[in-house]
Amino acid sequence: MDVLLGSIDVRELLSTQDIEESSPLSAPDLHLLIDRLQIRSLHIKQKVRDYILSHQTEFSQIFSTCSDSITQTEEISTDLSNILQLISNNNIDIEIRGVSKEICSVKRDLKEKKELLSLVQIIVSLVERLKVVKEDLKVGKLVNAAEVLRDLKTDLLIHGDREEVGDRREPVVFELLRKEWLDCFDDFQEVCVRVVSNAISFDSGNGRLRVLFKLSIEKMKDVELHMVLTAMEVAGVLDYGLAKVADLMVKHIIIPTVKVDCNFHLVEELLPNSEQMDEAILCLVVSSSDSTVDSANIYSRLIQFIKFIHKTVCFQNSRWMTCFGRLTWPRISDLVISKFLSKAVPDDASKVAEFQKIGELTTEFEASLKDLMFISVTDKKDEKLSSFVQNVEVHFAARKKKEILANARNLLLHFDSANPSDYTIKHPSSKGHEIAGIISEKPVSLLFLPERCIVSKAASQLMELVHQALQDVCLSSARVALVFYHAARDALFLYEAIVPVKLQKQLDSVTQIAVLVHNDCLFLAQEILGLAFQYRPDFPSCIKEQAVFVDIAPRFHQMADELLQKQIQLVCINLEKAIDGADGFQNTHQMQQYESAKSSIDQCVAYGSHFFLRSTYESSMSSVLDFVFSIITKDILLLDDMAAEETLQLQRLIYLTLENLSCVFESVVSVNVEENAQDDATPDPLDVLVPSLRKLRKLADLLDMSLKTITASWESGELVSCGFTPSEVENFIKAIFTDSPLRKECLWRIVSLYRN
């Protein structure tokens, strides 16, 4: 059969071997190929026949086996048909299906009963274990009770001591068991706390801390303190159990110990029995010496106390000691800082270095606590005392800053302690300046202005505080210097924040307080500008670039300018009201009207003589005087009919006003002359500073001039140069002179000249 296994290459059947594979076969070649294929086919058939004949026995067995299999298949098919026919005739399938369902139901019920039995066994076991806990608590087997409670907590799937158990989709009995567990757990905690409280107590009368290592309470006999602590640790309530003891220690031992004036020392008493130690006592014994207790004694007493706790309460167990430290160290460290370290912070920057000894003792103290496992070796948060002493410079500076700001605030809050009605300012030209109760002792010099001014005591003392703070900056380290620098700036900001609010009513009216605050602002602005020049060379190099004050000075300059403009506005409003009292200067030839007008003029003069001080007063008066003279001139020019006597009275009032204000004119002119050298070609300074003054003077002259003279003055341009308008001159002439050909001619000349 090998010939059937391979492929036949038809080209091999040809005799010609030189035929190329790609060339087509010729007709003779194809005929030859067909003949040879037929021969080959006959040869293959002969081979197959020979193979079958040689294996006749095997093929006979195969055919026989196949025949038997077919016969058996027919028999099975017949049997199956008979069974199906039997089932269909007798409905046995329904019976089988019912039996099957019954079997499944029985199996299911059996499984549920087995599960319920298992659940009942679990519940019974849990109940029995809870009973064991209760019995153990009664007889004092606290460790065993703690272990059972711990295991029950896991079995009952309780994740917290006070877990809400009503949200679970479980049998109600488990909810009841969890509640029962919680009740047992509460009883366990209560028993442990009661035992510990009885074992560790403090007798305040004798000053004795007593620790019993074995005690009996009710049915609990010979309960050991060590066993109770072990039980609390197993149950995970050691913090809770020692919390009351920790409070006791802090209240009766720690607080008295950390006081600087503490005058007692600790004495430890161990009272051993024949075989073992039953109790230990720590006594607070009053010292016979009245000497001041230093920091070394405070730390040594604390170490002695903590070692006593380590040995007698925590039984040298590092975990228990860490727990006790976690409960007490935050309060102990806070007490040491507040009662001792903060009070030991030096008051003088030069004495900060002397605090180094306390820092070394503090570091040694915390190292001892780490050795006792009272505080953590790795957690830097527990090194509160070391952190405090390392930052003593900052604490010193912070306290000084607080003092500076408190003093500054007190100064500013008492700014208006005096009665405002007592404030009096003498005339600016006089040498004395007084404001009762709140002014500085003498006028102060302004750094960048060639004059002196009166300021409040609050402002002068505030600058003294600022200077002292900046002097401390020059003598301090970088961190301290930065705090003092900010203290100086904040003290200045306090004036800006407090004074305008506190004195708002006074600043909203024309008062001498406004004068004082204005001067304060100028004084502070000038002083602030000089601070950097005065102290920067001596500042620590690290803050020279940070320390600036130039940003503060403009704020005070702005406050002064705003206050000045507001006061000028208020004065002008009051002067306008005073002039309104003159009733437009009508009928001044009548005595009553004359006196009323004179009173109004006097009020204007009075306001002028009590305005701002020195250059501020003098420079501001020009605008006020111009405002007043403009109103007076306007009112007089608006009169429509004046008698001869009335014109004389008006002239007298104008001259009286100018005479009474002569001192004010002198002060204004003196300032102007100092600032601008005057020569012969320079016009009258008053005419420049107070433009309406020249017009008022000319009006006084016009009141007794003839009609022709007035007309000539207009034609010469003199009245125009004084600020008169054609309509004002025309109305003035009509008010003084009666209608006549001459008046008509003069008015025509005035109007025609104006038109041309």
C-alpha cells in the first residue's frame, strides 16, 4: 500500500527527461502518459488485492464484530420502546416526580434543622461564655473575663464598643447578644476602674500618694493591681482605666510640683511585707528651707514622681508607661511651660543667653522621660519643652511685642480722657501752646520741616515705644529682631486704626482735637520717614532689606491732608452761617442791623484766630479768608438800595474786619515771605494769597467815591484788575446813586467800554 501513500509525478512516466517544467506536453506525450497511467493503475489494484487476501482473517473478524453490535443495538431499542410504552400506559412518571419533590423537601428541612441546631449551639455557647464573664467579674478573675470579652467581640462581629446593632439583617437574638456583650463590657470597665481607684489614692490631708499592689473589694479577694492592668490591656481599655488615675496625679502631684514657689520635696516609702511588697507611698514633705527653688529641683521632682509611677503603678512595663505618659504628658508639658518656663523667659534681650542653663536641663529632663518610655523617642511632638526653650528668643520677643502693643493701645484709648471743653489753644503768634490734659510737655520738632508743633502725649509716647522697639532690634538676633520690627510697625498702625474711630465725633466738627490729631499725623509721618535712616545701619544684616517704613508715612500724610481739608470745609460752612446772620448787610445804618452785622464779622474773626497751628494754620487761612471775603463782597454788591449813612456803616464794617484780621494777615504774609524772597517788583503777597481781599478793600473805597471817580476807575481798568464785573459795577452804582442824566451817562460809558 506504499504506492498509495505518496504522490505520482506524471513527468516521471515519460521517457524524455529534458522536458522543461514550464513547457506544455505534446499530443504524443499525452497519449504515452495515458497508457502508462493505466498500467500503473492495474499494478496498484493488484497490490490492493494481494493485501486483502493476505489479511482475510482480520477483515472477517471486523465484519463479524460489526454485525454483533448492530444486533445488540436493535435489542436495546426494542427494550427501550417497551419501557416507554409501559410508562405511558401506567402514569409512573407523575409518581416518580412526586417522590422526587418529597425527597428534596425532606432533605431541605433536614438541612435547615441542622443549621438551626448549629445556630442554637453557637448561641448557647455565646450565652455560656457571657455567663462566664459575669462570674469572673464577681470573683475578680479579670484577665480571664477580658480574654473572653475580646474573643466574643470578634465572634459577634462588633467593631466598636458602642456599635449600633439594629441595622444588621440577622436573627434578633444576635442583636440581644451584642447588647448583652456591651453591658458586660461596661461592667468590666466599671470594675477595673473601681479596683484601680481603690488601689491608687491620694490623701490630701497628709499629702500622701498610696499604691496598693493587692486588695480585696466585695467578693473579689486578693485582686492584684498588676493583674487588673493586664486585663485592661487585653480588653483594650487601658487608656480608659488609667484616665482617672492620670487626673488624680496631675491635680495633686504635678500642679504643686511645677510651681516656681514650691516649698516641698518628694519622699518615697516602700513598705515590704515578709516576702513581697504590698504597697508603696509617695509623700509631699514641706521643706524647711525658704530658699527659692530652681529649675533643677522642679525637673528632679518630676523625674522622681515619674520613676515612682514607672516602678509601682506601671510595673516597669513600657507599654503601660507609654499609655500613662500619653494621658498625662500634654498637661504636664503645658503646666511646665505656663508655670515655669514662660516665667523664666528673660525680660531683657541681653539676658537671653542666661536662659541656656534652663534649656540644657530641659533637654536632659526629656531625655530621661524617653528612657522611661514616658514619651515617644521618635515623635517630635512630645518634645514640647525642648521646642519651647529652643525658641526662647521668639517667646521673649513675642511677649515684648505684646507688651509694646498693649501699651500703645492703652495710650491711644486714653487719648480723649480730658474734657474737650477744657481744650484751649493760644494765638499762633504767641509762644505758649496749651491743650489741657493731653498735649505733650513742649512743642516737638519735625525732622524734615523747619518748624515745631504741638502734638498729643499719645503720639509722642507712641513714638518713644517705637524707638525703644527699634533699639531692641539693633541689639537682638535675627529672629527676635524681626518680631520687634513688626511690633514697631504694628504700634504705628494702631494709631491709624484707633484714633479716627474713637474721636470720630470730635473730628466731624471744628474742635481743637482735630488740630491735635492733624499735628499728630504730620509728626508721625515725619518721624517714620527718619526711622530707616536712624536705625538701618545697626539692624541685623538679614533684615536690613525687609525693614522699611517708607510705606507707612504716606498713610499718615494722607490722614493729615484729609483732616485738614475736612476742617477747612467745616470752618467755611460755619463762617457762611455766621455771615448769613448779617441778613445780607441790609440796613446797616440802623443800630440793630449794624450790631448784627458786626457780630457776624466778629464770629468770622474768632474762627480765624483759633484755626490750625503754624504753617498748616497759616497756609490754610488764605483759602478761608478768600472764602469769607468773597461772601462779604458778594452780599454787599447784591444790595439794591443804600442810603448814604448805610454806605458809611458798611465801610466801617469792612475796615473793622480787616483791622481785626491784621494779625492773621501778618502770619500769612510772614510765611510767604520766608518761602519766597520778595523784591520791589513782586506784588503784595496778600493780594496773591487772598484774591478777594483786594476786591473787598476796593469795595470799601467805592462806598465813599463819587460817581465820576467810580467811572474813571472802571475806564482805567483798576476795577477790572480787582475782580469787578460790569454788572457788579452797574448794580453798585444803581444802589448808591439816584437816577439822573449823569448816572445814565456813566452807566452807558461802563457798558459801552465793556462791549468794546
